Amino acid sequence: MSVPPSLLVVSDYRDSLSGVRPEGRWFVELARNFGYRITLMTHREGASYLDELEAAGVRIIDWHPTRKFSNAERDRLREELHTGGYDLLHLFNNRAVATGVRAAQGWPGKVITYRGYTGNVHWWDPTAYLQHLHPRVDLITCVSPAVKEDLDAQLFFDSRKTVVVPKGHDPAWYERVKPADLHAEFNIPADRIVLVVVANARRMKGMDYLGTAIRRLPAELPLHLMFVGRGLETNDLLADLADSPYHDEEDFTFTGWRSDALELVAAADISLLPSIKGEGLSKVLLESFFLARPTILTDIAGNRGLAINGETARVIPPRNEYAMVDAIVELVEDEALRRRLGPAGQAYITQHFHCEQSARKLDAAYRRVLGRAID
């Protein structure tokens, strides 16, 4: 195209910097390196990464839908669409999608939605046709092949409407991360290997299987378990710890939510995410790899392509506490393996999930949908 595409993004950047930065970097790259004219509608108060976006030439409008089906908010977005000269509208959350597909009625541009996890979209559910399955949606950017496959499996769905565009990261973000002194801050004995789990308290994270695995770990391991995230200190996990060889205060730590989670991961000896389903593209795993941490992950669809078992990480079957025990014991006991897996995982993730590569894929997706209508 001779004239660079004009893009309107509706997304909510009220999150931590690490939470919004991968998405925001898409638009920094598109503006700087591909010539896109980009406007972002988001709440300013409490938002992250807006300075970087504005420095790249992205225009910010301090607005975002507060409800899914407000006619006034639909009309506000419709006015911007019809007066802004946009070619593309990209909608990034449920409120944005529900508002945007209605606002785009009668507008000649292309409507794109974003999908970051699997499940909860079903062809037999009428509400799905008010959002991602709405006939006004021209394209859905899926954060991983698992998300695309989940949507493509819906009855009557046109698989040409989905495209995989990962949220890549910039290795430079992690070069500036200073590892915390875990042993000093949390009174961890100096001889302990620290295994960190960063997650939230959702069943899809597989914490019950982790608890069972902890009960089956051998007692002689020089291991300290660190749990980072809200809601992880559950009665079930506490009971599993109490019934395991790792029941003393020096054996485990619950930190709660931490704004410096990256510093904690960077200092850990092993990173583990025991997810059983639902992941689109796990930010925690990407961060672990970019920080060169030896990592244990489960072989669920959303983790596909993140690692090669035995070469760049330990990949284990989901819902298998025996495999989890074996992987933990192997990495705790084999320092040489830890030293090899960390840098190998970092090199692999840098090659396949770099932010520049992701921006190129998003540009190709946008130009594809602009080049032809999807019948």
C-alpha cells in the first residue's frame, strides 16, 4: 500500500509494566518501522507503557468502555471510527470487543479482535456471537496455535478468520533486571536450591498437582519452595506442605503478589509452572526463559513451541505429579544441567519470540485482512 494503514486500538493498559509491555511493543514497532498511524483508546490513570507509545508517535485518547453493552459508549467509539479515517479497529478485551463490534456497524474498515487464552468461546453459546463470533469480526489475532485451534474447532466457524501472532519480548528488558538476594531477604539457608512458582490462584495453574508432587519429593533434597502470586497460600497447599518433608519455615515461602516478581525469578535456581490447561502464551514462562532460568513446564497446547524437552527446558506431561517429581529432583541434583538449560532456553526463546518478529507477523496479518475481505 502506498499510504500506511491507520489503526485504532481499544485496550486497557492499567496493569503492571511487564503485563502490558509485550502488547504495547507491537504498536511501537508498527509505528516506528512499518509506518502505521496508530491511535490507542485506553484509560490514562494507572496505565503503563504510555510514554513509550507516545514517543513512537502513537496518539492516546483517554477513554475505554466501562461496560459491554452501553449504547452511549458504543456511540462514542462509533464517532471516533467515522471521523478518524481509520482502516483497522483492533479490540483487546471483552468490553472493547462487545462495544466495538456494534460501533463498527456501517463503518467500512476491518474489525479485528484479540484472543489470549483457550476456552469459553462456543458456537452453541448465543453470547459468543455478540463478541468474537460476531459476523462483523474480520480477523482474530490468536496469541498461540492452541488459541487458533480452539476457535477453528467451532462449528460453522471460518478458520481463515484466525491468525497466530505471539506477543514477543525484547531481550533488552531482561538485561536490566537485577536479581534479588533471596537468601538474605527471605532467610533461606545458603545451601538451598530455590524453586520459584509464579502464578495466580486458578485451577488451570495445576497447583493441586504440584501439592501432590511436593508430598512425594524425597526428604534429602536441599530445596526451598517459593510461591509468588495472589491467593496461592491455600488450605490445600498448606496441608500438602505440612504432609511433606518440606514443612518447616525454612523450606518454603509465600510472597504474595510482588511488583518485583522478575527480580525474584531472576534470582531463583529453577522456575516451574504446572499448568494443566487454558494457557494461551504464558508470560511467566517467557520471562523465565528470557531470564535464562532453568525451567519446568507442562506439555499443554498453549506451551507448544516454547521449549524442547531436555535441550532448552524440562517439558513434562500435565496432571502428572510423578513426572513433576522426577523433573524437580533432576534439576535440583544436577547443577550442570541447570547451567546448560538456562542459556539454551534463553537463546531459543530469543530466536522464536522476539518482539520484532511478532510485529512483522502482526503487520502481515493486518495487510492480509486489508487486501481481501473474508467471505
